[in-house]
Amino acid sequence: MYSVTVDLPCSSAEAIELINDALSASGMRVAGDVNVQSFMRHRQSSREWAPGQTLTLHSPALMQTIHHHDPDVAALLPCRGLVRELDNGLSRVMLCEPMGLVTATREPEVIDALAAASAALQQAVDDLKLAAAGALAGR
């Protein structure tokens, strides 16, 4: 699996705030986002694009470990994600699974750091799923 996914009952901008809040406990954060509609409008003006943002996720601990133990793997960082608004009023959050990079290294410290980042990301998504289920039940 290359990503972890959750549908949230909010706009893509609100979803990014929720992701940041959920990731903050682990030291990860959304370091930047690009508006897909604006970006693609300048490249392919004839096609409509659903509202959403591409995300750049940053984990200082993961970056430090990779740079110290296997700097070549750093070219594969940062982790990425995509938030897009669906027709049903939900926003789908898809975040890159850090363990997808494990085939690029044989360094145990890097593998451990990737596993820790993966667990933190999964915990954040699980927390968001619980919150979303509660919000959807209240609709």
C-alpha cells in the first residue's frame, strides 16, 4: 500500500488543518500545499479539476535520521499527500505511506525511522477517521 486514506466531512482547507492537528503530536506537519485547480488551470486550461491541494509532509526526526544514515534516500523526501473535495461534501485525504521508501535502503536506523513515521501517520489517520465518524453520525 502506498497511501493511507480517510474521508472527512469538510472542505479541503479544513481537512489540511485537521491533518496538521492530528500529525502535530508526532512531530510531523504539513509544510506546504499547492492548489490543484490553480496549478492545473495554468497548464491545461481546457480541463476542469476538482478542488483540492497537494501536500508536502515534513518530519524533522525522519529527515535527520535519513540524512545521517542514508543521505541518498533523502532525495525521496518529503512525504506527499493529496486532499481533494468529493461531490458528496466530503474531502478525501490520501497520504503517502512512508514505508513505501523502505526498499530504497538497507540501513536499520532508517527502516526504524520509516516505521515510526508510518505508525504516527496511521495513528493520525485513525484519529481523523474516529472524528469523521462522529461528525457524520451527527449530520
